[in-house]
Amino acid sequence: MSQSQFRKHLKFTFRNSIRLFFAKRRLEHCGDWVFIDKNVEFQRFPKNISIDDNVAIKEGTRICSCNENAKISIGKNTTIGFHNFIFASNKIEIGDDCLIAPFVYIVDSNHQAKKGININQQPNETAPIKIGNDVWIASNVTILKGVTIGDGAIVAANSVVNKDVEPYTIVGGSPVKFISNRE
């Protein structure tokens, strides 16, 4: 298997080994050859987070299982770029061989907004997010609750994904619209 330019230049230092050592004890599962950069945080309920083999998680990323029932899984050979936020109140699944660029926000809940009740007193609405295999999420994308992104899809930069994305399609915009099929 050929490696991307990014993976060729990952340097597994002693500090990375220490971060991996602690992640293997804190997370539900943490596979082999997982690269955890500095300032990566596994928040609230780390025992509900599962990371497969050969995953790279870059600096500043926050992965949060927001309650005792929320689950997050990241598939093998997936790269999570700089300063991403992955927050699950229900379930977020990220498949194998995915590329998630910097500054991506993935959240499976939002607040209700009924009139006459303060927003901060209203419950969250949740629905799982599923990202298939071989998906590329470009930078500054927001993925909202209840979305399924099919295998091989590409989401263009600065998009808001509020509906399902068909496999092997390219989408972009706010909200996302079909651009073309992958060739």
C-alpha cells in the first residue's frame, strides 16, 4: 500500500508513544499504529470512543462522547486533521480510509428552539451520523445530526451537510448540493 505524503512524514516520537499508551487505557479501543498529536483531547466519556488501526489524529482535535450512552468510532487508516471537533450525544461512525481536513465540526445534536422557553433550558434533539469508507471531508465543513455520507463521497470546503450524501458523489455549499459524480 502506498502512503500519502502526510503519512510518510508522520514522526512517531517518544511523546506520541506516551499519548498512545494512555489512550489505550482510557478509550474503549485504540488500535495499533495510532498517531495522536499534541493537544488532542478525548472528553467526558472516553470509554465510549473506539479508534481502529493506523489512524492519525492531528493537533487540537477534540473528540467528545457527551453522555454515558454516546458512542464514537473511527475506522482504520483514517486521518483526522488539525483542530476538528467531533461531538456525539448519540452516535458518530467514521469509516475506513477517510480524510477529514482541518477545522471540521461533526455534531449529532442540536437544541430545540420552541418559543417561550429559554434556549438553554430546552433539550437536545439527536440523530446518529454515519460517514462511510473512502470519504474526503474538506476543511471548514459542518456535518449535522442524522446525516449519512455514502462510501467514496467528497464534501467540498466550507459546506454545511444537513442531508444524506449519496455514495461516490461530490457535494458542496451551504446547504450542500450535488456537484458531480466521482469518476
